[in-house]
Amino acid sequence: MTATATEPATAREAGGATIEFRGLRRAFGAALALDGLDLTARPGELLALLGPSGCGKTTALRMLAGFEHPDSGQVLVDGKDVTRIPAHRRDAGMVFQSYSLFPHLTALDNVAFGPRMRGVGQAERRARAAELLELVGLPQLSERYPHQMSGGQQQRVALARALALRPRVLLLDEPLSALDAKVRLTLREEIRRLQQELGITTLFVTHDQEEALSMADRVAVLRSGRLEQCAAPEELYARPATAFVAEFVGTMSRVPATRAGHDQVEVLGHRLPVDGTVPADGELDVLVRPEALRIVIDQEGASRIVTAAFLGAITRLTVRLADGTEVKIDVPGHTASRFPVGSPATVSFPEQPVLVDRRTV
């Protein structure tokens, strides 16, 4: 798996690798970081690992890089078990949250460092580094030192350095979290463009749901070391497999409901079909996105608008229902003036299947 100077110029020519985690388990003392994780990344895709702190996403990434080893389970690359292969022999490049550039080396020399350690000749490694700096949009900064560059520029150099050995797998461990919002958005687009251009299989760790949904081909949501769901962003948002996924990805409100048969519930005075199964016991909530609820100003309405937050194209209302439950409802920004705070209103669900979960409180 060791990269060599005779490898093709791009990851696309080499072909993205298939990555498999099989039953990965890892404990740190009493804390269980991974609990039988099974997950596959397809060749050439960008797979985001998303979840709250402590869910195991970085541990999984470090196992693929070779920095951590599982207590049990396997890591496979193109069907080959690499679980015990040392990090320096794995065909993977990694970018961390901290840029980790060598302060005494220029941008060009930072990028060329990996090939230099592999014995690539000076002319070839410098040419390769210059090509990669061009690829990340920084050819003019090749002779600058890290302290002479902005955070975004340093992270671009770190990305170029990770690609210098022409790996078949790129690992990104929250690479944008230390940057300001505008730079983060620009780099998000740049990383996606670069990944698609090279066709390199990429695993991207993040706790930022917007980042994951906007960049990834598929998103794997982890919770307590286990996979909750892995799906395309659109499916993950519209058809969450579990209540945890529904509430972690995007905004979700809970509305009390009652059973109305084995496949229906009654909510806000209407019977609606259930997407999935109705829990056999316990009190129920319907989970609903803010864009799915309907609201009309109604002087006889049992609900009341509590707050309104302008979010650009939409305004997000907080509405208190008759039983005291508060829900979020999105309305187009240009119609927000029709929904003044304090107004009585009627809230309703669309006639479509709803996701149901046991009430948590």
C-alpha cells in the first residue's frame, strides 16, 4: 500500500478505494468509543461521519489512518485487511483541524515534505508540490511561510500536502472548524470541487450538520459508537430512520399525539398515517420539520405566535400550541409581516405520513 514515485498523477487515474469498517469496537477505560461499527465507503465518494461529541467518528477515522487500533473488528481497503498495518504504510492522506504545517518550511516545501521522505527526487517533488498549490489556488504563495498566511490559506496548503503522496483515501478531521464562517463556506466548496475532480475516496468528520449535508455524497450518523443511519443527504433529512437522526439532522419539533389504530395517530385533531411503526407502549410524539407545518392567523385559533426570527429567505416562528407545546414553523420571508408576534393562529399538519416516537419527557 506504500505510495511510490511511479504512481499516476491523480487519484482518479488510480481509482478511489473502497473502505470497510467491520464490527469495530474500541474502549478507552470505561468509555466505549466504538460499539460494533459497520460502515462502507464507496470508491470515489465523499462520506461524512456526523454525530455529537464522543460518538466515535474521530476514533473511526484514526483507525483508518492507522493511529488507533480496534479492540476487535477489521478495517479493510479494497478488500485487504489493513487493521494492523502501520500508519506510514497506508495509502491515505490526512488533514486535521489544526493545520500542523512546519513553521520553518515554505508552502512549497511543506507540500513537498512527504515525497521527500519517500525518496522522490527534488525536481519531481517540487514540480508535484507546485502542481498541487495550483490545484488549491495558491500558486502565488509557494515561497511564503505559515506565519505569513491566513488560516484558510494554511488549511489549503495542508490539503495540498495530504494529496502530495497521491493517496487513494483522503481523511479530513474537522478541517474547517477553526476557520471563520465566510472562509469555512468557501473552503467547503473548494474541498468538494477538488474531491470530485480527483475522484478520491474521502471520509470527512464533522459535528456540523450543514457542512455534512452540503458536501457529502452520503452521510453516516453515529451515536454512542454505533451507526444510526447512512444515506444521501436528501434521504437523511426527509426520511430519517430513527428519532435521533431526525432530531440531530436539521430542526425538528415534537407534538403530542395519541394512538388511533396500529398505523395511525391523532395529532392536533386530525388522524394521520404513520411512517414506520407505532410504538406499542408509552406516550407518543409526532416529529415534524418547521417547513412541514402550516399556520394561518385565526382570531379563534388555540395557538399563539411567541417569537419570529428572520433567517433571510425564511422567517422561523415559534408557536405555542393549546397544550403549551412550542413548535417551530417556517414561513417565506416576504410573508413574515402577516404573522406578528402575539397573534392567535391555527396550526395543522399536511396530509402525509408522520414520524412517531415515544415521548422523552
